[in-house]
Amino acid sequence: MTSSATPDIFRTFIEPRPTDPLYAVGPLMARRTTEGAEARPYELFSLTPQTPTIGAEVSGIRLSGDLSDDVLAELRRALLEWKVLFFRDQDIDRAEHREFASRWGKLEQHPFFKYTQPGQSDADVATLAKDGMAAGVENMWHNDVTWHEFPSFAAVLRAVEVPSVGGDTLWTDTGAAYDLLPEDVRARIDHLPAEHDWINSFGRGMPAESVEMLRPLFAPVVHPVVRVIPETGRRVLFVNAVFTQRILGVSEDESNELLRMLYRHVQRPEFQVRLRWQPNTIAFWDNRTCQHYASSDYYPARRVMDRISIVGDTPVGISA
């Protein structure tokens, strides 16, 4: 929890908004897992934490080929514990990338990328190619596909071509962010739903006739503001600045206030991990428990990524 012992020098900055977590100073140390979760070593690969709560580099295994069920079970446990896993020196092709991703569930077929990201060749692989003609625009914190009834469970992102410097990706731990909210804020949001939609993001970059065709297939959806992860019971914030339209059950002003507060809080560096890409690097993250942000600081250099996502389930909130 946040520290109650705030130095006097900071109080003038904090006291005007005592419930706004942006103004909290001092230690921000969250649990990596739910209270009481058993901590066990990893025996089938090496794991090196990158921050106290989120991000770990895995070494000692190859993602191509036939991974045993025991290795997959340990990787799943690591994913639940660390939210995003990094693998270096994985010289795999698109078929091997697809094979690894398919071990985790049904592969997602994104309906909008063929309109907004030219050059797509496979329905289940999103190629994110950015260069001097198309600078990156993914530099907003978000979970993927929350506009869908079944948002992505996870994603596997493979570096195809990276700039010599820049183009990092960041992830933020939305479970740690939830845990370190003031108790009164948690009480306000614990049972609230929010509306998510694609119309103000992907819809803005698509031809009008395509939007009209797809609108009936992908109507706005409602998800809990606080999502519960079924495998762990962990509570996470499940609103993001790209796809969340508004919080329901409160006034427009209160919705705007809460969303601004939560977005600022999620962006605190204490909840983040940052990956500097190298050739043949792969990132595998739990889209339910973290948001990500692609730093768009490499223009006009070229950056090409292949992303394969795994279909998720319907988000569940806190039981009454």
C-alpha cells in the first residue's frame, strides 16, 4: 500500500487532492502476485526479473520446435507471475512463431488491420511495419482488443527489423496499479462497468464504407472496470485510453474524472518495464494484466514487428 508517512515538504502538493494517486509520493511497492500465492523456483529454464513486479527475461529454451507440456506449464506460471516474458536470440520464422502462439489457444484474426496497416498477408499475423512513410502511432497506453466481447488473452510479438536505437516497448502492471490505489478510489470503482469501442480509434483510419460494413459486427461492449483473473484471483484495472469510452453508472463528469485519474496512475514508472529490442527478440505478454506502449521515437528509421494474439474469454468483475 502507499506510505502514510509523507514528508512535510510535499504536503502542499498532495493535500488539495488527497485521493488522487498521481499526487502520492514515497514507496510504491506492490505485490507481484496475490497475497498467499506460493513462490516456486523455475526448474526448466532460467528467469531473470527486470523489475520487482513486471517483466522477466527467460533463457535456456528455444521457442521453435516441440516444447514439452512441462515447459509450457512453467511458462504459463511465469506469465501469470511476471505478466510479460522476454526471449532473446530466437531466430524463428513466421511458421514457428505461429506454432508457438497456437500452443496457448485459438489465434485471433484482427478485422481492422487490413484497412489501417497496409501490407497484411495473413489474417492471424498483424505486421506492424513503420518507416519514414508511416511513423508509429501505437504510443498510447492500452490493452489490445478490449472493444471485443472476448479481448485477447495474450500476444506474442516478434522483432523482424529494428532501428539501431529507439522503438522500445513498455508494459505497465495493472494489478500493481490497482493494489496501490487509495482504498476510497477502489471502493468507487470496484463494481463499475465501462463501455469499450473501436470506432474512435481504428474507425478514424478506415474508409467510411468499411466502418459502415463492420459496425453491426462489432458493436460497443461493456467490461468491468476492475477485472478478476480467474487463475489467480488477481484484481487488475481494465480501462485504457484508446478503447474505453466511458464508465457507466456514474455521471459524465465523474466518468471523466475517474478515467483521467486511473490513466495517470497506470502510467507511473514504478509499475513499468521497458524492453530495448534486438534482432530475434520476442515478447510474450498477458494482455489481461498489463497495458503496453510502443515508443515512437525512431522516425525515419524502419521498425517491423509481427504480432500474433491469442483469443481470450469474457472479462469477469468482482463478485458482489
